[in-house]
Amino acid sequence: MEPSGSVATQPRPPPPLVMVNAINKRFGGVRALRDVNLEVRAGEVHALLGENGAGKSTLIKILSGVHAYDGGAIEIAGQPVAFDSPAKSREAGIAVVYQDLSLVESLSVADNLLLGREPLGRFGFVRKRELMAQASAFLTQLGIPLDIKAPVGSLPFAYRQMTEIAKALMGEVRLLILDEPTSSLTSDEVRILFDAIGKVTRRGVGVIYVTHRLNEVFEISQRVTVLRDGANAGTFVTADTDMRRLVNAIVGSDRLAPATVRAEAQTTRSIDPSPVLSLSNVSNDRLREVDLSVLRGEIHGLAGLIGSGRTEILETVFGLRPVESGTFEIDGRRWLPKSPADAIDHGIALVPEDRHVQGLVLDHSIERNVTLSRLPYFSRWGWMQQGAAVRRAETAIGKLAVKAQGASSLVRTLSGGNQQKVVFGKWNDPRPRVLLLDEPTVGVDVGAREEIYGVIRHAVRDGTGVLVVSSDLVELIELCDRISVIIDGRVVRTLVRGEIDDAEELHHLLQLLQASGQSASKDALQELPA
């Protein structure tokens, strides 16, 4: 009984499971995160949204111990933590499932689930029967239908992904981070995954759910945090918000593609109605009867969610993926892309999404990088024509306004935007017939982005046809004359300039088409209202 005159004190609520306070992170001259805050509660599914380059992956890698942060603080259950390795993060109960899986494909599902924590006998031998029993019981508990004896390498990708998720959940997990977990799952497999997430959250596990599919956000999450340009753009209670507010937070109300910008882009150049590149019924392991054309002097955008097949179209045209059926034409002549070298010989150039791995040799000079794709032009009788190579690099530096001391500067020393300009510089001369761009402005600042847009527009004014993949819907609206929507490896709709007014409208159309894509035919998808 309380003493007379005293006030009963309410118990203090427990601290959040994870608290991220004012986290900052720089990569060279690029500020990837700016005072980012995030709170995740025990038993909560907290969706993390944002365009590519918004800072989601950087934040995940900080929580998982891959990256150190430059400022701010992280708390787990009210206790400050600092991870200097993924092992330390895992010890704190944080498990991450990335899009790139980390399984041993020659081992069985059960062996992968208990890899590094196998039950051992007296002489250090694995107790195989006990291992299989533990794996089977755990999968039954989660309701995940996997054959524990099957080699992981023999499974379809969706089931390998489910194995990775189950592996992450084994052990003392307090926070589970899922990065685009449904990008390769069917609707039935998505339902199995959501049921498993529900079971682990009922045990008090917190989940950070990263996705571009907003319909999933409303189905599974309790709260949503949006990042834009490395900073917080809002945190919402899912039940109290709607798709339009989330889209506005993702793309930014200050980043509309104004009609004056689109009109200026139309009036400063003309488009030749004849296709420079045509694909007809092209299919392979990722594409299904793709029909697509790029006109001379046109910027043609490819819109779709991660895993939709956008990048695979570029890779197929560039000869990186084999063609199973269908036809290609370059300037009206039949052609089949056999290899990147063959594509380059036919005037096709590629600016890949990951410039560090696929587009540049960071420890080489600008001059070497710019000439790398055109070595036959600078070789005579087996000898490199160094003077011509340097002149080409210096011309590219001047034309693209690359901020560097000279052609001998190492690419590693340049900012992200200037590195991307060097990738463009590889294809500056001779002018390509077709320029394939995969996320051309990801990870670059606003100023460099506008300069890159100028480079793209200059190329089409010279007659190049551009095929561009971008997750930045504002970018597609600003740049493109036509936009094709890609769902499950096929073109389901092509929109001409003016049919879509802004990024919000395009985002809504993508979500509508994606939601219908599992069951609708190509013809039915074409008939859906925009």
C-alpha cells in the first residue's frame, strides 16, 4: 500500500531494441549519411525505404559492422555499442540477409543452417543425425518447406534465399535485417516468408525490412522510415499513412520534373523515327519475349523494381548474357550480340551500375581507364601509342569537365561524380550508336548529377540512342522520351513523354503493374489503367 500523500510511479517503458542517433558517414567527398536516426522496437517490423543511393545500404552495413561510422551513436536495448567487425555485430544479435547470398552451394540445407555450430561428438566428428534433427525441427517451427538433405546449389534461387533467411534466424537473434527479400520470390513463397517473419517477431525479434515494393510495406510493417539523399525524410505509423505520402517522401516534393524542363528537352533536339536498336521476342534465362526499340537521338528509360529484368536487358544487348531466341537489329541490319567485344565493334557502349567493380580500374590513371575499352585504336604493331592515348584522355577530361590534376591522376583519388564521368569518357570517341546506362547517377551528388545529365543530352543531340535503367523515377521523368515498364523479364507497357506527369504517378503505375504481374498475362497488363 502506498504511503499517504505519495504518488504511484508508473514503470518506465523498456528502451527501444535498436536506437540509431545522428549517424554520419562519408566516402571520400560524398556524404552518404547525414544525421540519420532510426528506432526499432522489439517485435516490430520496421520498413526502410528510399531510392537507390538514399543511404539504406550504408546504414545496413554500419549496423552489421561492415562500415564504421564517422559520428553519432548506436544503442542496443539502451546500451551503447560500436561494431568494428561483422562478428561483433552478430555477437550483439544482429543478423543480415543481403541480396547476394552467402551459402556453400555444395553443402546441404541442414549443413548450411548449422555451419560453424555443428553438434560434435567425442573425437570432433559432426553428429550428423543430431544436425539433421535440429535443422528439421527449426524449419518446421518456422513453417519453411525446405528439403534439409538437398544440396543448396540444386535449389531454385527462391529456396536458396529462404535457406539464407533461416540460417540468419538460427541462434540468438535480436534484430533481423532483410534487404529486398522478395525480389525473386513467387506470391506463394512471399506468403511463407511473411508467416516466418510473423513467428519470429512474436518471439520479440525486431525486423528492419528494406524493399521497393510499397504494397508489402502496408501488409507486413508497423512503422516506416524513409531516407532521401542520405538523410531522414520521415518516419510514419503504417496504419496512419498511405502510398501517396510515402511516395512523396521517397522522391521529394521538391524534385518534381517540371513541364518547362521537359519542354526544353524536347525543343533543343529532334528524334529520328528510325530505330538504331531493335529487339524482337528476345528471351533467355531472365528475359521473356522482350520487344523493345531505341530510336536515333532518343532517351528510352527502363522502369521496374529490383529483379524485374531491367539490368538483364542491358547485359543481353551488350553480349554479357546469351540469347536463347529472338532477333536484334542495329540500324536495320540483323545482328546477334556474341560478346562485349562484338557489341563494342557494333557501336554499343555500356556504363554499368557498379563503376568500382565493372566500370573502372581504380588504381590506374584516367588515361589508362579511358583507353581501356578502345585499345585497338591506340595500338600499332603491338605497341601502345602513348601520345594518342594521353591526348584522348585530356580531351575527355576537358569535354566532360572532370575535376582532376591531369590524365595521370589515379581514378581512386577522384570524387564519385568525377569517377562516373571517366566511365562516360571511355565511350566519348568514337561516338557510340547506342549508349546503355545502368543507374548512371547513383552515388553522385546533385551538382555532378546535373553534369552527367548534360553529357547524356549531348550524346543524343549527336544522334546516339540511349537506353537507361534507373530506380530514380524523377530521373526517368526528367530525361526520357519514352519509358518501358519491365515486370518479370518482359516489357509490359511503354509510355511516351507526357503520358506520365510526375514520379508519384509513375510509382503508382509500377506498383499496380507489379501487383498484377504474378497472375496477369502480357495483354491483360497492357489493358490496366495508368
